[in-house]
Amino acid sequence: MTVLADPPSTRTETPAPRSRARRRVFGHPRKASVWTYAALLAVVAGSVFPLYWSLVVSSQTSDAVAAVPPVLIPGGHLFDNIARVFDSTDFAEALLNSFIVSGSVTISVVFFSTLAGFSFAKLRFRGRKILLVVAIGTSVVPQQLGIIPLYLLMAEFGWTDRLAAVIVPGLVTAFGVFFMTQYLGRAVPDELLEAGRIDGCSTFGLFWHVVLPAARPAAAVLGLFTFMQAWNDFFWPLVVLQDNATVQVALSALASGYTTDYTLTLTGTLLATVPILVIFMVLGRQIVGGIMQGAIKG
């Protein structure tokens, strides 16, 4: 007796939706609890309160700083205090100098760090790893150890009390080179570079047309950190500059004296914080846009 096997089934099972498959593997997505939102609100409030307190004190008179209970509502003396800041010190020139220094350093660091990161991550040449280690090793040297020889070098060039003495030493950083090397090693595939070489693109053409667009999110992060560091730098401008002061040196001048006028000092601090917030909002869009673009492609 011959047993005939059942013909193979022509039915194709419909694969489970991706959301169901993920639920099977990872379980149901959990909703954030009330305590999570409470903790986030506490962190946001703790981060925003110093800026709000600066605004409150800047809009009050000097007597309101020591008031009990403390004043928590902004007053109407903000523009008067801003005028006092510009009358007490050359704050407008200090803001302009900080813009020149921070902008020049940021553009230079982003460009040269991306160029060096592309070289270390995607180009093969003799001594590449040794040079990268040496570049990273310079970041462990404290700034205070190099102040005296750096000042002597600036004096030899005749750059003391000139903005070039603040700009040139910061044109490229070890952190920027390392950061862009790590990012470009993963973000730019070798096949894309090979395709560009086949089309006749030069090495710098690959950097300009392929690497720079791919490095936009990391460049925004590096630019934000670099601008903040250059804007908040105080020690080196205090040493090498005299008349052409930056905004941090001007703030220290506002806080000097036998008694500290906290209203005047916090008004200057508020004015010095506004450019940082503007830069963060501008570059923050680039960061979020790059992250979302990578998520859509992935």
C-alpha cells in the first residue's frame, strides 16, 4: 500500500508586523511614570533657575539683592542696569572681541579637526597611529604649564595685547581631532569614498563634497563646545591682553572693588549669556536634524 504524501502547502504565512515582533522580543513599551516627569522637571528647574535669578536681580535695584524674603519677580530697572554696565566698562568692545575670538576659533577648529579626522580615519599613510597618539597626548598637558613659554612666544611675535595671541593658539584642538576621527571612522563608509575616486574626485574633493556633509552633526556639536570654551575662557586672555579685553575679563572688572555690586555683575553676566543661548539654538537644530536624518536612513 502506497501512502501518498500531502502536496506542499502553497500558503504563505504573513509575517507579523514589526511592532508585534518587537513586543514579543522586548515586551510592551513602558510609559513614563509620574516620578520620571517629576525628576525631569526638577532637573530643568534647577538648570533654568540661575538664569532666571540673574534676570530678576538684573531688573532690580541693589537693595533688592539683600531683601528678605528674596524678590522672585523681575522688576523694571533692567535697561537702567544695562546702561550702567556699558558706562562702567567698555563692555561693547569686550563683546565684539569675544565674538571675533570665539567665531574665528570655532570655524578653525571645526574645519581643521574635520580635515585631520578624515586623514586619520580614512587615509592610510606611514606613522598615522603615532601622530594620532601624539595629538591626543597633548590634551593631557595642563594649560598652566604652558602659560609662561606661550607668553614668551607671543611676546617674541609682538602679539601681546592683540587678539591674535588668543586666536592662534586655539586654531585646532586635540579633542576636536580625536572627536572627528572617531565620528568619521563610522559615519563615512569606505565604499562611498572609493566610488568618488572612481568618478575622478581628488582627495580634497572627497573631503569637501563627501566628508563635510556627512560630518555636519558632529561638526555642530564640536562647534558648540568650542564656541562655549572660547567664549568662557578667562585665564589666558587675562594674562596676554590688557586693553583689548574679552567679555570674561570685563565681567571680572565689574566684580572688582571694595564692595561687589551684584546687580551690575549679574546684568553683565546675563548679557554675556545671551550669545551662548543663541548659538545653542542655532546649532541645536543642526544636531537634532542630523540625528533624525540618521534615524530615518537607519
